[in-house]
Amino acid sequence: MANYEKEKAILQTLAKKVAEISALPIQEKTFKAWKGLNSLRPERPMFMIDQLPWGELNRDGDMNCECEDWLMRHFEWQLRETLYRWNHIQDDRVVMNTIRVPKSIQNTGYGMHIQEDRIPGQAGTAADSHDYKDILKDEEDLEKIQTPKISEDKEASKKWFDTAKDIFGGIMKVTQGGAGAGYGHVWDVISTWHGVEECMYDILDRPEFIHKILDKMFGLYLYQLGEYEKLGAIDVGDPLIHCTGAYTDELPGFKGESEEELEKFRYSAKNIWTMGAAQLFSMVSPEVHDEFEIAYHMKWYERFGLGYYGCCEPLDLKIHVIAKLPNVRKISMSPWVNMERGSEAMAGRFVFSRKPNPAFLSSGTAWIPDLVRKDLSDACEIAGKYGNPCELILKDVSTTGNRPERLWEWAKIAAEVCGR
């Protein structure tokens, strides 16, 4: 059985280290720079690193959690990740003097049971391969998709919050988040039920069937969002939106509000960011992307305060379509775009969210810092040429070739390129 006082002492020791770092002047300076970028008034390009192969990075045991209780371990990981990033990476993630406590939200899900063949990635990496089987073959199968039941165990939520206050009170600010209700990657879900190839073929052969799937899924997404709002489970003030800095003066949660004030804002999605993407649409035309994705996302994005769009799919030919989305502020520019074309189409209206290629870090033998520097410099130059605020977001780092020092060097190069 976990020893509460022992684990409390472990967490307090870590929390004091984080609190010291959060008080450094660089944090407020970086916070201000993010707010400028997200308001389309940038001071400089920003950069962030996320989605990492922690099994490779934990070379010295810095990420080894000692707590046994699941909640204490949840807090411990937050703190250890913050300290690891500060000690080794130091990207533009702001170290905030805040511990985020989850709420006890239950979601029964859609009742669909994924069938797949999976090939595990190499130990320590973050890359499994999936071959999803089609369990959504026809309109009859649409009846399998259930309406989720969403509820909160308020007693558990209060207990978790009170525990955090007992541990971190006087050291860090304690805030209680919600349910991550801003996630709108509907096609990521559909493709696990219907298969990527089947989705692509049916857009051509059975478009009416695909539209029925989308009608149902977006209806359920909007229903869920409404339920989260009723519960006050909107995660106001989340510092990240799809691996990028979400800091802004345009939404609550970043202005030092008290926990009582924040509670008022947890009942409307207008107070948070959303994100959307259709990664399997990498090969479709702008017209198809519009019909089978953007048209459905219109009602979704209008419910939120600000929006991010895109992930790995190349979007340089689709800016005019994505620009239709209400409140969209950032657009992903993946490693496979023509940056010049995408930046020109943005024309200063959006944040140019460049995703540098993580393959630069993954090779077993080749690490070429000059190539990394040129890649990052080109992105900043091309974005600036057309008046677009630029952020460099290194993500999907499945492996560093078991050489974590490459990641640390990448961060140093990015800091220089961004003029930090």
C-alpha cells in the first residue's frame, strides 16, 4: 500500500524545484511572446517539442516515478516531465507554477470494438504499426455506434482536488481541468472502424454512405461537447493546443484568474481552443477535403473561441478551404508541404505552424546539424516573407536513434534560429 506522507514528500521536493524555475524572468518573457504570436503580432518565431519517445530519453532515470498511488504518480509525471524538459530541452514551453488536477469524468464511449493487427515498435520508441479491420461495412453497422453517456463523480473530483491542495498548497497554484473537449479529429476515429483504404474507396464509390457516417459522428461530437459544458468540464487555460503554445489574451485561463473565477468559464467551449485534422486526406483534392471534412467542421469550430487545424497532412493547396472555418488561428504546415505556396496563401491571416521533419533525428548513423538549421531557417524566412507569424513544432518523434542528445542539440539550434 502506498505511503501517503512519503509520496507527499517526494512530490513537494519536485514541486519546489519547478516553482523556482517558474519564477525566473524568462518564463514571463516567453509567455508574452506566445501571446503576441497567437494574436498575429509576433515578437519572434516560437518553437516547441512534443510527443517524445520517453523510453529512449530516460537515460539517467530522471523520469522514473517513485510514487505508487495512481493520482500521486500522475502529479509526479507532470513534475518530472517539466524538470526533464527544463534540464535538457528548454524549448518555448512556459514553466508555470501550476499543477493541473483531472476531474473524474466518465465517458462510456461509442460501443465500437476496434479490430486490428498491430506490429509493436522497437522498445523505447513511440511507433506501433496498425492495420485496422473494417467493422463499419454498411448502413446497418451504423446502428452499432452508440451515444456516449457522460457523467462526473463529483465526490472523486473533490477528493483529488483537495489532495492536490494538501500536497502543493503554498508551493504551487492548484487548478482542476476538464475533459479535453476540444479534440475534433473525427476521421482519426472513423478510420479505426472502417479502415483507411475503405474510407478512401468509399468517398469515390459510396459517398452517400460516408456522409451518413459523418452526419452521425459530428452529431455525436456536438452532443458530447454539450454534455461537457453542462458538467462544467471544459478545460480552460490548457497551455497546449495540439503540441503548440495556447497562451493568449483572447481567452480566459491565462490571466491569473482564481480557481473560483475559472469555474465560471468551464461551462462554455467559447473559452477554449479546438483542433481538427483529417490526416488520411493527404491525397485528396481541396474539393473533396471541403466536402467531407471542412463542411462538417463548420458547426464544430463556431462553438469554440480559437482553433488550430491540421496535423501531418499537407495543406498548402487547401488554405482557401480551411480559411472558411470560424475562429481558426493556426494552420499546420507538415514536412510534406510546399512552404512557399502555403505561406503565400496564408497572407498574414494565420499562424504558420511548421512541423519540421522528425526524421532528421531518427537515423541510426546520420545527424547533420547544418541541415536542421537550414530547414528551420527556411521555414522562418518563408513565413515572414508573407507576413505570417511562425512557430516550429517538432512532434511525432518516434525515435532519436537512441541518441537523445540529438534532441537537445535540435532545441539549441531552434533557439538560435528563433532569436531567443
